[in-house]
Amino acid sequence: MMENKLEFLNLQECCGAKTEEATSLKNDLNELPIAVIGAGPVGLAAAAHLVERGQKFILLEAGKQVGSNINEWSHVRLFSPWQYNIDKVAKKLLTKNGWEAPSAETLPTGKELVELYLEPFANLPEIQERLELNSKVVSISKKGLDKMKDSGRDQTSFVLYIEQQGITKRVEAKAVIDATGTWSQPNPVNADNIWTSEERNLQDHIFYGIPNIQGGQRERYIGKRVAVVGGGHSAINTILELSELGNDVEIYWIMRKKKVENAYGGEEKDALEARGALGRRIHQLVDAGQVQVITPFNIHQLNKTNDGIELRGEYKGSDYKLSGIDEIITNTGSRPDFSYLREIRLSVDAGTESVEALSPLIDPNLHSCGTVRPHGEEILRQPEKNFYIVGMKSYGRAPTFLMATGYEQIRSVVAYLAGDIEASKKVELELPETGVCSINLVTQSSSSCCGA
């Protein structure tokens, strides 16, 4: 009897010590900040919601200023008006400090988005003191654990390795919100989506994205033979801007669509007038012979020749080559970067490379930006507790992202991390049935892209 009692007392002491240790570890973890990676619109929205809920956080941006990726397409006009591009909590914080919101129905350029919204918000004292620029996250792990270790994993802090001015420092965090986007990871020209050494060697003659043709890069394309690769709205806008340079530019439009008409959209039958106008305008250019269409053309190889760039591949089922090209502009989308997340347990869809549970909701074969229903923390949850991929990166390769949807993601995730489970489960986003992301307003001096 005495032996059993002693065994019971020893068991109590053992378990009690472990319980106290676990409680101590939990308390220590709660003292750590939440790390937000990326100071674009969605990352800054996360900062706004963390401020509102009184959470400790750090905001890490690889660029030299907030919205650094947006500055690379600063001349481009967004599809969605201001009312869908400003986070509600961020707006509340700004308004308290005397900020005046832009007109709700106006479509901003990337430059305006940064200068009129992101920079004023980043300059608020409660944001500025937690913002670290020129801070590139090169790896994330669990403190003292590799990816295979299970024991105590959920109660262990994250460790972020951050490069700042040639020095790598370690920062611990209790949670991580990855809002880095996909802009810096463009897809190649190659139709198989494979990077080749030949393409990399031609980087001086290939532009990935929408160049500022009416601005600083005008001279690059005047008098040139230019191949525009891609069948979406970005490619159409690029072609429309090239056409404004006059007859000095020879334009080749390369797509994988079965026929060019598939790229025009509804034209006069389109429910959105501006989008229909975009289709009509490119249709007119093609009919007038100002654009030479080559579709379906799958590019397999690029070569540098004495005449310029040679594009080789398959055109309508046969071998084909297009020679004498001076410049290539590729609008073939982008992909997420998971290289620094090798030690984090992720659930990523094999096809879209989006957050796995999100993939059925955003499949571009089934959805446009406006038909993706709002979703939050539960859908974005990863196997690694308290690690979240949000914003454009959460959509992987799918182009259906809308900025307002990213803000709803953030609202839900931050609510959950702050312990407000009920709020995290609510849906607080309403979009028009037409989908604001589908508006393409192209003027004589601007092009458009989806709010990202």
C-alpha cells in the first residue's frame, strides 16, 4: 500500500513538473511577436489588424520601401476602384491621423496606390516602428527542430533568418504570415514552363510583365520587331500600348489559344462596357493587320542569331520558327517561391501551387476574380500551426486574386491568432456579382491589371 502511494506521489511530481514546464514554454511563446513577411497591400493590412488587436508584430520587407513590387508596374492602372483596394482597418487608422481617402470609384495606378495609400499608412508611428526595410527572409524553421521532428513542435517558436546589409540575423516569432506575393517569380517564355539557359542568356531582350512603353522604356521598342507572349489582359494591354508607337513597331502576338477570337471576350455583348471595349479594340488592330497573330504556338526554344532572336516550337501541330525578333515581352503569369520554406510543413496543391484547401475555390478554369467566394483562416490553415500564406501567394499560379479578398483573408487570420475564433469564422466581404477584377479600363496612356 505504501509503495503504491509513493509511486502515485512520484507520478504527481513528474507530471506536475512537466505541466509547469509546458505552461512556461507557452507563456514564453506568447511574448514573441507575429512576423509578417512582405509590406505590400496585404502585408500592411495584416499590420493594421494586428495593431487594432493589440498584438506584437514585426513587418519585414525585402525592398527599400513599402510596395516595392508595385513600383515595378507603377504606370499600370488597376482593374478595381479604390473602394476595393483599401483595407477597412487601415483606412480607420489613417483617417484618425487626418488622411483623406481618394475617390472611391476611381481606378488607381500602381504609383497612386503606393503614394496615396501604402506610404502614408507605413508612415504612421505604430507601423513605422515595427517596419524593417531591406530585410529579406532567406529561411524559416522551428527553433531547434528540423522538418521531421514532431515532439513539442506546436509549442516551439518559429525562427526567421533575415539578410540585412550582408548580415544574417535570427528572429523568433510565435506565428508567421507570408504575404510575399508572386511578382518576383515570373513564368518563362517556354511553353513547357521550363527555364532554359538560352532564355536566361537573353534576359537583356526579354521583359517579364508590362513595360512602361509610354514612359521610360519607349525607346526600347521604337523601330523594333516585338513578340508579345500571352493570351490574357496583360498581353492585350501591352499590345495596345505598343500600337500607339505607330508603324515603327512590328508586333507579333504569340498565344497557345486555338484561335485568336478566344482572346477577345464578349466585346459589345460583354456585361462590362470597359472590358468589352478592350476586346473590340484589340480585335480592330488584328483585323487592320497592325498585329500579326501566331496561335496556337508553343515555344520550345529560343536562340540568338545574327538577325536577332529566333523562336522555335510547334505551330498548329508542325515545327515552326519565327526569326528576326528584337524584343520579347512575356505576360505568362507568375509562380510562388517556396525555396525559403523547406523546413516548414506545407500543404500545397499539386496543380495550382496554391494553399491546398483553397485550390477548388480559385481554379481559373472555373472561376474569375469575382466568383471566388470569400474565405478565411480555416481554409488557409497549414499543417504547421500558426503559419499562414496569404494574398496573391496563397493563390499560387492562379491569376484570379483580388486585393479585397486578400484583406478578408487577413481579417480572419489575425482574428484567429488573437484568440477571437468567432470573428475568424465570419465572412465580412461583399463583392458585386460582375467581379470588379474583370474591369479593364484602357486609355491612350494606361494599361490595366488585376488588383494584386
